[in-house]
Amino acid sequence: MKKVIDIANNIGIHNLSDLKQGFFEPEIYSHPNGKLWEVIIPKLKEMYPDL
């Protein structure tokens, strides 16, 4: 069974693609950068401590 995780909802930022957030590289807009992963990974570790 697959589980969909709503990352935006879990980190409290509902528009991750807003360039003002700085989570995506402007040149390749759909590719997340390190800043996004620095926010997401701790939340995922909270939600799934066995990861």
C-alpha cells in the first residue's frame, strides 16, 4: 500500500513552488534545491522515526 504525504501541509507552507520561498532553482523550476530538503527531512523523521 502506498501512502501519499502532503509535505506542504506537514511543514505549514502551502505554496512550496512560490519562488519567494527559495525551495526551487529558478533555472529548472521543477527541481527542488537543498533548502527544501533541509526543511522536509526533519519533518519526515518526526513522522516516520524508523526511516
